[in-house]
Amino acid sequence: MTKVKAPPRPTRARKKRRQPEPNILPPGSSAATVAQPTRLLALLCLALCLLTAVVYWQTSHFGFVSYDDDQYVYKNPYVQQGLTGSSVAWAWTTFFYTYWHPLTWISLMLDRQLFGDNAGAFHLTNVALHMAGAVLLLLALARMTRCPWRSAVVAGIFALHPMHVESVAWVTERKDVLSVALGMLALLLYARYVEHPNPRRYLWVALAFALSLTAKPMLVTFPMVLLLLDFWPLRRIAWPLSWPSLKQPLLEKVPLLVLAGISIMLTFMAQRAHPVVSNLTSFTSFTLPARLANACISYALYLWKTFVPTGLGVLYPSEPPDPGAALWATLLLLAITVAAFRTIRQRPYLAVGWLWYLGTMVPVSGLVMQANADRFTYFPLVGFSIALVWIIADLAASRPVLRQAAGVLAGAALLLLAVAAHAQAAYWRDSLTLFQHTIDVTKRNYIVLNNLGVALTAEGRHDEAMADYRQALSIDPDYADAHANVGHELLREGKLEEARGALVEALRLKPDLPLAQGDLGIVLVATGNFEEARQHLEESLRLAPADADSQSNLCLVLDRLGRLDEALSHCAEALRLKPDMVDAHFNRGTVLAAQGKNVEAAAEFQRVLAAKPDYTAAREALENLHAPAEPRH
């Protein structure tokens, strides 16, 4: 009998297993840790903003300081224009003052446009950007780690640490707070991208990073930070490292690395273009061992100040690295590095936070640029804070008593940091307070002594200023800037021969000093040596083309040399830079009179007298316009 074979039973289509999302939880996280209600994050952000405001609201009553704020704001002719077509074009094309950072220039121009010369408003913009950076850091870390409280403590350290006061309370460091705020935005966007990778989300990350680089090139190491975060807490890279787990994260970073490379190239070009103020360490001036020793000491010193943030100043005198200090610093760094990697499986955040600190500090560690300054820790200290907060929290997590104690300790630490930061910010109220404090907390600080002299000169306290210049030279007899300032004071007093000696010495030590070149030109004008004066004034303008005083003085010299058309062009440039400049109007009137353009010359002299009725030379020139002309020699 034939058996009939039953038809096969229809098979049910299997559902395709859904690929798990990347594990973004830190080891040992519980369900309670994962839950992070929006209300909690909102309250943490609000508390962070209020504490930051309490520390920095005082800056709304502060002025500018005579330490780069003149070059960045109140004496910068392009910033003083506000947002105009020519000023924005300049922002995108200039390497002025050693950086290519157009977004920083534009932000300062916008403040000038909105608030005029109200220094307090410039300060509050810095505070707002700093506050935004802290909030974005909190949100990014909370989204990556699902640990909102720990993230809030890290963001609190960033917002309130006294070492960060310099970046916030100094208007010139707009580039710092703007760049890092955009970097923190890129971190948050990257956390969002990792959750659901797609080209559109990646482009937002790249855009935020690119904008950060146009504010300051400090974050060129940002792609490395993202790779560290891929390892922990995002868990996109496995340990031990292998190509399969590294391939995709590495390839993702290539466009960001290209952006970083372009920024590095532009920074080197800018540093070379302005050697007078460049921070770039010459590789021929310092040996590699000296640079390595300097870097190790800087790393260790910043760690010490992280825990003991006292004796902070605006600038620290550079000294040759001490071999003993370099040895101890190197041993400390090696010990921390070994400890971090020995526990990398159990506590990966230690290696991530430590490498974040080491890596992001490289551009300003002393290997490439001169160290040290408190502002250099603005972004790098975030990594060390992550390692510190997470290790303390994990050690306390298994013991309820310790967990409560850790919470109280964190709150107390943040309050202490806030009190210290408030006191540190108060020193930035004006130049005299800032420089005097720095002199009090540092030793043999000839650079700040010179800066204090400049601030005293602006206050009309010339004798005190001269004493500070002399003291700076007693510490470093080869300090060209102090020689130039001594020459400037002697010139003001009419002591031409003494002034000439000081200025010649300044230029022998440092030929690229625009002030000394311009002042020597004035001395030579007073002695009738117009041709040599022209050469020095032209060199001064090559170094500082936006100096209205030198433009006006060159106009006068060229008039004396009979080069009237050239003289007019320099007077026009001086008046473009400083429209109300009385001397430039007078010099232009003199040139126009020499060309026989009496009506236009009279108008210039009348402008001078309207602004300054006691300008005797202008009154005499106006009266002589209709007198018989004397032959010019």
C-alpha cells in the first residue's frame, strides 16, 4: 500500500532579531541610576546656572584690563566699527595677534554693536557662554553615562573652579569660553549621534566642532576625546583593543581630524605672522629634553592647583625647568598612568579621564607653546574631574554611609570652589588690582611689573610707572618691552637723548617692537632727521598697521619730505582708524595747505579747534592761510 506523504507544514517567518543598542551604561549601574527624569536634569541645570551667576555677576561692573583687551576690543579699530562688511571680512582673513579665530572677532564686534564700550556687557557675554558650556557638559555626560548626579558634580567643578576664572573674567579670553561652549555642544550632539548614527547627525557634530575651531584652536584634540568616550562610557570600542572594534569609530573621526589639521596649519601660520606676541616655542631655542621637562612640570603643577587653587595670577614668569622637579613630576605622571591602565577593565573611566587630561593639554603643555597659564586647564581639567568624581562615587557606592558622606563632600567642595572663584574673580575688576595681586603671589615677575607700569601710565601716575619699569629691568636687564616703555616715558618728558638710548637698546634686543620703532621715529623727527624717522615709522606700521598715531606721524614726516600725496594717504588712514584724532586732522590740514588747497585746509584746522580750542598751532595755521606763502625747504 502506497503511503501518501503529507505536505510539509508551512513555516512561520522568523522575526529578525533586533540588534541591541550600544551599551552606554557604566559598570555597576542600576535601574535607579538609569532613570534620569527631565525634571531632575532641569533642576540640576538651574542650580548650576545660579551658582555660576553668584560667582561671576560681579564682573558686570568690571572694566577692561590693559592686558590684550586693548588689542582685542577698545583699541582695535575693526572691533570698534561693530558689525560691518569690512570688519567681518577682516575677521575671516586676519592672523592678527597670533590666531585665526574669526568667530571670536565677530562675537566681540557684535557686543560692540549692541553695547558700545560698556565693558560689563562684554564680561556678561563671557559669563553666559561659560554657563552654557557648563550646562551642555552636564547634559552630554548625563546622556552618555546615565549618571546625572555625577555628571552634575563634574559640570560644577568646570563652572566653579578658580583656575577657570581667567577664561571667564578676562574679556580677551572670549575665544576660550566660546570655543569650549561649542565643543560641549559637539559632545552633546555626538551622544545623540551614537544613539542612532546617521549622516545628518554626524554633520551637526562636525559643524559644532568646526565652529569651535574658528573661535580658538585649543580643541584640535577633540577627535581623540571622542575616541576615548567611544571606549567609555559609550562602549563602542572593546578592551583589549582590536581592529574590528576600532575600525568604525576611527573612520568616523577622519573628517574631524582633517578639520583639526587645517586648524593646526592656520595656527602655525598665524604664530609665524606675529612673532612679537607669539606663544609658539621655537624648536631651535629649546632642546627636546627641556621641552619634555617643562611639559611634565606643567602637568604636575596644574594637578596641584586643582586641589589647592591658591596663589593664582594672570601670568607666571618663565624659568628654566628644574631637573629635580622634572624628575618628581615625571614619576608622578607615570605612576598615575600605570594605575589607570592596571584597573582599566574594572574602572575604565580612570584611563579615559586621565588620557583626556594628558591629551588635550598637549598643545599648551610646553612641548609646542609656552607654559603656563591657568586658562590652559579650561577644557583639559574636565577629563581629570570625570576620573576623580567617578572613582570617589564608585568607592562609596557599596556603603550607604559612605555614599551619603560622598554627597555631602561633593556639595561642600563645590561651595568652597564657588567661594574661592568669587574671590579670584574680584581681582579682575581693573588692571591695577589684577597686576598688583599677581606681583604679590609670584616672584621676580618682571613681565607683570612692566604691565603694571603701563596701567599706571594710563592713570597718569608716571613716576610710579617709571619705578616699575626700572624694577622690571633690575630683574631682567634684557627685557626689551621695559626698555621701550622707559624710552616712551623719557620721550614724554622731553629727554630726547636719554629716550633715544633706551629705544635703541629696546630695538637691539627686539627689533619687532612697534612702539619702540614709532617712538624712535618721533625722536628723530624732533631732531630733524626726517628720512631716518620715515624708515622707523614705516617699520612700526609694518608691525602694527592699525596704529593711528604712527599713521598720523608718518603723514607729518612725509609732508616734511615733500611727498604730499603719500602723506595725505597716511592721514586718511589715521582718520579712518580714529575719526576724531585731532593731530591727524591738523597734519592733513598742513598737507592740504602745502598743496594750495586752502579751503579744505581751513576746514581741517576748524575741526581741530572745535574739538580742542587751545590747539595754538592750528589757530596760527588758520590765520596764516591767507598770508604770503614762504618757500618750503
